[in-house]
Amino acid sequence: MKKPNLIGGIPTISWSASEIQRMNILENLQYAVVGKFSYGAPDINEIRDLIPKQCGLLGSCQIGLLRNRHVLIRCDLMEDYIKILSKNSYYIIAKDGYAYQMRPFIYDANFKAGEETTKATIWIHSLICCQHSL
């Protein structure tokens, strides 16, 4: 247990980057994705059933509610983590027939559900070209 420090009269606990990384591994957050439902969402129990199937996840995952429009998806496999982040958005089709848009974002320790993210996922593909002389 860390002891809180008083900063401006407010009890505060600070962690180093290595401590945060270790906690992320212990809490299985190294392959965590935030799913943001911008225009409503199905019930959390339905989301837990639908996301693995409709996003094509191979391994198991844990899904929890972060805030009213955000879910935390903790993938067990790196392949599933990459797969879910490989698309800009998904349309999760609920039992009521409505397609709810969900956008995936990389989870990090600085994530704030009340703010728009300033990070974007990009994929870089390198092409190596070789020249042969005869």
C-alpha cells in the first residue's frame, strides 16, 4: 500500500511508469480496448455476448462497463487485440435488430471516459524492394 501525499490539501497517490506497466499486466490490461458507443448501446449482458461473435474474436475476453457509453474489452490474445483495433468502427447488431456503432480505442492509464481521445490507431506496412543484377 502506498501512502497518499497531500497536494493542495487533496490526498494523492502517484505511480511511476514501470509501476503502471506492472499493474496493467497484473490486471490483464496489456491487451485492453475501449469500445465507445456514440449513439446508444445494448444491455451490458448482450454486449458481452455480441462483441466476441460479431468482432470475430478467437480467444476469450472480459467485457465491463466503464461509463454510460464506454466498455472495457480485455482480450486474452494479442491477435484479438490487433483484430478489434484493425477497424475504425463496428456495428453491433442487437437482438432488437438495431445496429449500434462502436468505435475501438487503445486503452491506456490516461484514458478519461468524459473526454474525446487524442490518440489514433495507425498501421504501418513496410515494403522491402530488392534489386538484382544479371
